[in-house]
Amino acid sequence: MSKIVRAACPHDCPDTCALLVTVDDDGRAVKVRGDPDHPTTAGTLCTKVAHYLERTYSPDRLLFPQKRVGKKGEGRFERISWDEALDTIATRFKAIAAYDPRAILPYSYAGTMGYVQGGSMDRRFFHRLGASLLERTICSTAGTVGYAATIGASVGMELEEFENARLILIWGGNPVVSNLHLWNRLQQAKRRGARLVCIDPLRSETAEKCHLHLAPMPGTDAALALAMMHVLIAENLIDRDYIEKYTLGFDALAERVAAWTPARAAAETGLAAADIIALARDYGSIRPAAIRINYGLQRCAGGGNAVRTIACLPALVGAWREPAGGILLSASGNFPVDSKALERPDLYPENSRFPRRAINMSSIGNTLLEEASPPIRAICVYNSNPVAIAPDSAKVQQGFSREDLFCVVLEQFQTDTADYADILLPATTQLEHLDVHRSYGHLYMLSNQPAIAPLGEAKPNSEIFRLLAQRMGYSEPCFADDDAGIAAQAFAATDQRSVAWPTLADQGWARLNLPQPYAPFAQGGFKTPSGRCEFFSETLQRQGHDPLPTYVPPHESPRSNPALAARFPLAMISPPARHFLNSSFANLPRFLKAEGRPRLLIHPDDARPRGIEDGRRLRIANDRGAFHAWAEVTERIRSGVVAAPSIWWRKLSGDGENANAVTSQALTDLGGGPTFYDCLVEVAPVAEA
């Protein structure tokens, strides 16, 4: 008789869906569907996860340990036993650690968002080893730091409340593609009469369905927000009572934004001053007013300050007073994650010879090639695919090609990065292991129970690092914790917001113990040092940053770098392709067929003088590199900007490159994040054979 197993989507998406997996009598999963009772999922899955069985049972799954037999990058391997694989890794790690354990680097991110498989036994292992610490910056740190400087933590509106808003600004996001269950709420709000505004250089699938689309130049969002504040204050469209009671630094903010006239912002953003004024007036007069801000806009030089500046808006107009007012960047700060229990940073050896060293993952290309002290001699990659997803990929590839770099990769598929592994280990998918999850889009904790036995000889990440710890001789009791024990440690049991693991494991999901309706800052109580929304941040001031919201122009733009723009005049962004999720799903036949081929969206005014016609193969280039894509000539992208939906596996792209051939390792103003959308290129048609 078939059974239903409760599970959770593990992928890097704010929706974190609750799943129901049907397993037949033979122990094979035969159906994956959304849990109809979960308030956010409501029985609906995105097209990717709806076909998750094609991922788990793909004929391309890695099912056995292997060792490299060809040159690095050729992707030629032979099968070995787990004993040989683990012994080889432990022997190499011990030898390198005897020289300097910081010469070993873990590299991981959000291939799974689960704490058991993505943030527990692995961290314990590398902490005990004394390896270099990894700054996991590749997605969200700039925005997280900017938001925290203003609000105090990643806390904001509850997703369900968006349907009750009357004005909704969708700023730097495309929820139709990347936040489907929020989009369902936004549609409901629209049916009730809400006005939807999308702010994005691309007229995305979301922008197409909004009442108004504003297309600023990439990296200029802070200028727009500063000008909005200028209008709000000048026209007295602000909530002075809320400002007086619950904010800090208003007078200094007012002085700062006085210089940011709509005309000045128009020159930076490429928007009409009249449109900026109209948006500010709407925001200052329509209630409730909600902002859904996403991470796209923070992938430029001034990304941290852009998020910080936008995060000031709700307090300025008192939007936080209502549950359907305010802003949402991430809900992750609501969850009482016990990172010390999960990761055990106390295991890190305090050795004056080897002081702690942190490596920024967004600069991995330079890190592997430059003379670090000590140089990286081994890298262990899991839950990530840096050869495809890291910026300035020519340097990343060159770094991974080093014959003296011992590379271990834990993977489900033979990715671009796996081709460079010395030892390649098969990892389980979400249907084959236990995990526990929070969400960064809603307020529900979720458990994931294994629905099927691991295929082949695949093992969970947690088990692989548990076995490696044994091989290294680590005897601390925490290395004997099983996966259920780790899951029980994930959320602080004494925190009143938590739901105990046995209950969560049985139910599959549970809402945090927070008020309903949830209006986190209706009466102040911000998570900042002052307890107020900080227009003026002493924390940033102590760190040497501007304490007030400010505009940091892009590293690369016609206004900030005219000499570079004379050679490479088009600003390129690389937003998520609809049928991929970062580089996940980008190798499966269904989604490759749906995505077709690498595309470059280009405005007719930019295509015409370059002799570019729709469907023409293009070369997109700058001093860092080049890649090929096929032209989509369209007014959906604003003039002066091109968009390359991403991210393609390099070896499946057609020319062995992807958009990261041209992106930069330059970092953001706050948080050390990547600047993927801060990139100037030139585009030319390719002569077809």
C-alpha cells in the first residue's frame, strides 16, 4: 500500500514549499505535490519542483564515489569504493593541515537550504580542522547588512498580509518566476483594487502584469529612493508621530535628501522626474502600502545602501502601523536558529601560528590564483557549483585547473565544477535524507522526512562529513550526532517562537509562535541597538561607512566610468532564467528544452545600429571575457541595458561559457557581496558558418 511522506522543498527560494511525496509498495517515489493544507504552499508548486522526481531518478545522477583519471576539467573518472575515497581525502587533508590547516577551504552555499545537510556537520568538521572560514556572500549579504543597519534584523511583513495592501511596490524582483506564492497573494490584492508597481530595468513577467513599470538603470535604486524621500518630506506626506516615537536621525536624513531632487535622481536613474514625483505621492498617500524588495537590486556597487535607503521608506510614512504595510526583504530573522549548536564554532583550534582567516566566496577566482598566505591547497565543494556561478569565470576555471589543488566535490550531478574534482562523491537528493528548514519568505518551520532509500551508494552530506571526521580521528561527541539529533538542535528550544522537533517532524510544518495578524513594528520595537528605525546608524559610522542612507554609483556605468563605457556601452544584468534555479535544474532535459538556448534581451534602439536582428547569434564581451547568446530584440528591456537570463551550465551553453564570463569580482559597498549586475559590455553579431 502506498504511503505519503511529508517533505520540504530545499531550494534557494523564499517560498520553501511543504511537499507531500507518494511512495509505492516497492519504495519508489511516484508523485510529489504541494501540501494543500500549508497556508503558503496551498497545494501549488512551481514547474521545477512539480517535476522533482525527474531530478531524483535522473539517469545522470551520480551514484558511486569516483576519482579523476583525466586532466582537470575533462570530466573523466573511474569508480572507487567509499573506503578509498574517504581514506584519500583524509590522508590529503592531514598532510595539508600539518603544513597549515588554513590552506584547506570549504566552498558551499544554497544547493540545499536545510540545516542538517547544509549547515551543521560540515561546519563542525571544518571548524575542528581549523580550515579557512568561508564568507558566504554570493547572494544576499549586501542587502542583509543594509537592511539590518536600518531595521536591525531580517524581519518584515508576513507574506499573507500582502493581499490586504492597497499599494504594492515590487522592487528588484520577479515573483512570477522566483516567488510564486507571493505572486498569488499579489494577484488577490490586485483583484481587490490594489495598485501594483514594478521597479526593474527589465519588463519582466511580473512587470507585464502590474499597473506601472518603472525601469531605472541598474545600480541606481538608491537615487530613486532618496528622491522619493525628498518629495515625501517636502510635501509633508510623512507620519511625524511615528517618526518622533519610533525612528532615529530624521533631521539628518531630511538634510541629506534635500539635495536629492527628482531632477537629480532622473539624471542618475534614467527615469522621468514626473514619474518619480508621482510614485512618491502615491506612496505617501495610499494605505496600506507594502514593499517587496528583492536581492536583484543589491548586486551592484551600492547594493547595500540601496536596500538600506529603501528600508527607510515605511518608517517615514508610518506604513509599519498596519500588518499590510511595511516591507519584506527576508523573513529569516524571525527564526530562532541556534547556529552555535549546529556549527560548533568553539571547535576551532586557537593557535597563534594559524590565526583564523576568512575567504570571500565571491572572489574565489582571485583567491585560487593569487599569492594568499597560505595559498589554498585543497578545496571541498558541496551545495554549490562555483565554476558556473561565481563571477569572472575565466579566473575561476583557471583556479580550479591548478594541478596542485586537491579538489573534493560532493554532488548529485556532474556539474561544471565536478569536472575539476580529484575525488567526486555522490550526494543524496531531498527525497533521500532528513532535514529541517526555515524560510526567508514566510513564517513556517518545516521538516523533511526521507521518502526513499538513497539511490546507488549516494550518502547525505551529513553522513559524508561524519565519516570524514572519523577518518580524521575526531572524537568529540558532536560528531556522533545523528541527523534527527541535529534537526532537534536547529532551533533554540527555549525560544518561545520555536516548535519542538518531535512535533515538527510529525506535522511536517508549523507556524512560528508569533502574533496573528503580524505587524512587527506597529509600535516600534525595531531590532536595532536603539530599538528604533535608524535613519542614522552609529553602527555603520563606527565601521567607517556613511551613517546616513546614501547613493553609491555603480563601478561600471556610463555616468560613473565614461572611459570604460566608451568601449563597452551597454549595462548587462543576468536575472534568473525562468526554468532554472541558480544552476540547479539547468541540466535536466525538460528545463533545457523549455529554456531553449542562451538569450540576450536587447532594445531595438541598441540592436539597430549594431546590425542585430531577432534570433541572431551574438558575442557579448568586455575585458574579462566573452560568451555567446541569441538575440531577443524587444522593448521589454530598457535602452542602454541588456539582459542575459541565467545561469547556464558552461558545458551546456553551446560555447563553453555563460554570463559570468563577463561579470566582475568587485564587491559591494556593504557586506562584501558580488556585483553581478554592475557590468558593462559590448555586443556584436557573430558571423554564422
